[in-house]
Amino acid sequence: MARTYSGQVSDAQVMLAGIKTNQDVLETRKIGEEFAENLDKLIGTCIKLNNEQEELKARLKTKTEELNKQMAELKARTSEARKIIKLDMPQSTWKEFGILDKR
């Protein structure tokens, strides 16, 4: 199963702590101070981007709720208008209103 972003960041932070603690041993394999600094910056960037993404998700949910509410009102009003048009207007004019029903 895919790990969440926060889980991956948490794992990377634990790894970074281990790298910093054991830097003298890992230096021989080119995992030294520069690597640790780059990893730390990358973790920070990922955290920032994840936070921005979560904010956008929240805004999207809010806009979706707003849109759904307006669409429900639109549906109710067009339904009401459709009923009135079908009662008060001759069937031959229904197409003018976008009503393709036969009755």
C-alpha cells in the first residue's frame, strides 16, 4: 500500500536524524554533511508543499459544496419553470424553451 506524504516525510526525518548521528561512519559512502543538508532542505520543501496542497484541498471542498448548493437551486428553479411552461404554453412552443418532451 502506498505511504502517505506525511508518513514518507516522517520516515525521511528519522533517516536524517540517523545520518546526522552517524555521519562520521557514512562519510566514506558520500553521505556526509552536504547530503544531510540537502536532505533536510528537501524535507522542508516537501512539508511546505504538502501543507499548501492540504489548504487547496480544503478550499476545493468548500467550493464543491457551494457549487452543489447552487446546482440544486438551479435544478429546482428550472424544474418549476418547466412545469409552468408545459401547463401554460402550447406544446408546439416547448422547443423554444429547450423542452423536447412530447407531453
